[in-house]
Amino acid sequence: MNEGLGLLSAVAAGALLGAMFYGGLWWTVRRALASTRAALWFAGSMLLRMGLALAGLYFVAGGDWQRLLLCLLGFMLARLAVSWLARPPQGNSAAQAPGSGHAP
């Protein structure tokens, strides 16, 4: 029972790390688009997010490959959740010009 709880906590920790990583990316994109120094926002955010994610994965795994895989699973589930939560609203799509949803 304790091992199952430990593996479940690895998934939860991975989901938390992924939510911080991808939520931070979403926040950075929104802030950088309004900034005159977008490259600085993206570079700083990437270094901070990668450092936190890698340190968190290393800490959670604790040398166990099964915990690492489950943590990565939680990380990827968080990606799906953040991309679903941060999607643009779907209403009033008739107001858009035809063909404006993609590049030429």
C-alpha cells in the first residue's frame, strides 16, 4: 500500500511541476507579447522553468526509474490540462473572415 501511495505521489508531483512549467510558459507568452523586451522574457523564463522542472524531476525520482516515469506522466498530463484551460474562447467564430484561422 505504501509503495502505491508513493507512486501516486510521483504522478501528483509531476502534475504540479508540469502545471508550473506550462502555466509559466503561458504567462510568459502573455507578458512578452506586451513587452518591448520579449527576448529577455522568453530567455529568463526558459532558464527558470527548465531549472525548476529538472530539479523537481531529479528530487522526485530519487534514483528510481519508475518514479521518474510516473513523474513524467504527470508532467505530460499537466500539459494537456494547461493547454485545455488556456485555449481561446470558441464563441462567435462566424465573425472571423474566412481563411483567417491559418497562415497563407
